[in-house]
Amino acid sequence: MSDYLLEVKNLSMHYDTLDGNVDAVKDISFSVKNGESFGLVGESGCGKTSVAMTLLQLQPDNSVITEGSIKLDGKELIGLSENELRKVRWDSISIVFQGAMNAWNPVIKIGEQIREAMREHSPDSSKQKNIEKINELFNMVGLDETISDRFPHELSGGMKQRAVIALALSCDPKIIIADEPTTALDVVIQDQILNEIKKVQDLLGLSLIYISHDIAVIAEMTDKIAVMYAGSIVEIGPTKSVFESPKHAYTKALLDSTPSIQGEKKKLTSLDGEPPSLINEIKGCSFSPRCPSPSSACKNQSVEMGLIQVGDDHYADKCCTECV
């Protein structure tokens, strides 16, 4: 029996477009243990949400999984029929989508929308039992039970996001994906939502995949982190190890652009340029055009790529371990 609840191995996926194939996910591998928090961090467009949608098998029709494996609790998800996947989603793995403002049907009350999901997965459960479960979930995420009888437009952004978390928990999943769950919320509400997610995870013993472009939030929320760039994982390891001893130039650039309340004041550095197009085949190091100190091999695209071990359970792309 594996020690891991979720195992992703050599996963690659592209989108078919009129301009060509967009290689959104390139040969990524990671695993998540029971009760563990795993973070995916990177700039917009690096492939984080594409990974999340692929884990749930909810990617668009124009997507193609070209290789790889996704095992949840030992069960392979790639290749399952839609009916089989519907039994996995929400029962075993669920998601808190980014953009709570648009997550709800505006003409149906919050409680009824959550009960609909519960009826789909537990048709024999009574209405009263479902109502009691929803009230319990609302109490867990800091909402009043009367929220069930309200329409989405009657809730603030923070209340909607708490309700989305309750929805994600409604069918007792083992692992939750939180995809930028604090988008469009002010910093005070963001902190409250993050605390609610951590509290619920600890209370229920859930595994968590937290997706964000905010590396400071990832530091607070996760045990292990994977840094994504141009569809690939360029560094992965225990969060503490990656933050204290970053080995990839992109990881270092992300950290240097993040303000800290500790230590001496220092000028923040910006990351010049923009990520490469994922339609064109990338030869060599994808970060080399933006790297502040690329090696000569990186510049002429002859560098050898691939993750190598740089610490205890800490891996980074081989090319950039020689540049930082």
C-alpha cells in the first residue's frame, strides 16, 4: 500500500488550438500524503490551473493528455468513464475554485445548491440530514446557518468564499484543491479565509493542494512546494528547504520580489521579461531569456535539463543549479 494519497507521474497535457498545440503541462510528477499540504506556485499562465483541472479530469474538450498517470488512493483516474469520474469528484477529491463571485447560480439559494451536490452523491440521505450537515459545515467555516436561505447576491465576497469551502467539503473528500481561493478579496478577508482553510484541514485531517502565484501565501499554507514555469516543475521540495535554500533561478527571483517583515530593509527586485509562448517548442532552459546569470550552455540552448536532487527530498532543474 502506497504512503501517498495522490500520485502524479510524468503527466503531460496540451491544448489543440488553431495556432498549434499549447503544451500547458510538461512531464510533471509529484505526490501528496494523507493530511499533507502541497503548494503549486508560479506566474499566471505557467500551468497551475491546468494541472488542477487535469487532476479532476475537468479539462476542456480541446485538451489531450499525451502521457502520464494520476492515481488517487491507488486508483488510476486517466481513462475512467464520465460516470466513474462523477463518483470520484467531490467524494474523494474536490476543488475550491478561484473567483467565488461567479461560483454560484444567482437564482438558486446557497443551501439548495449545496444540497444538490449532496443528493447527487448520497441519494439515500434525507433532506433533514443534509440540512444538518450543511449547518455543521457552515459553523465549521464561520458562517451563520441562515446563509442557506440566502441568494448569492445577498452575501459578501468573503461569505461567498466560505460557502464555496463548505460546498467543497459537503461530500467528505479526502483531498481538496484550493485554486487561488482568495482572488479579489481584500487582505483582511484573505487572511480569514486562509485561516479557515487551515482550521478545516487540521480538524478533518484533509490533504490540500494549494495553488497560488503568491509565494508568501504558499509559505504559510504548505508543507511541500513545487515551483512551476512554462508548464514544468523547475523546483520541488519541503517548503522550508526551498525557501531557505532556493536552487533554481526562477525560485530565487520569486523570493527576491516578495517583501519581508523580517530582517533589514532591502530593495525589491522585479523579474524582467515574460514567460515564453507554450505553442513554440522550447529548447534547453525555458527560463534562460529572463535569467539574471545564465550559463553559456543555457544561452546556446545546449544545457542538459531534468530535476536532480539538491537536498533532502529537494529537487531542482539541473541547468539552474549551476547558474544560481
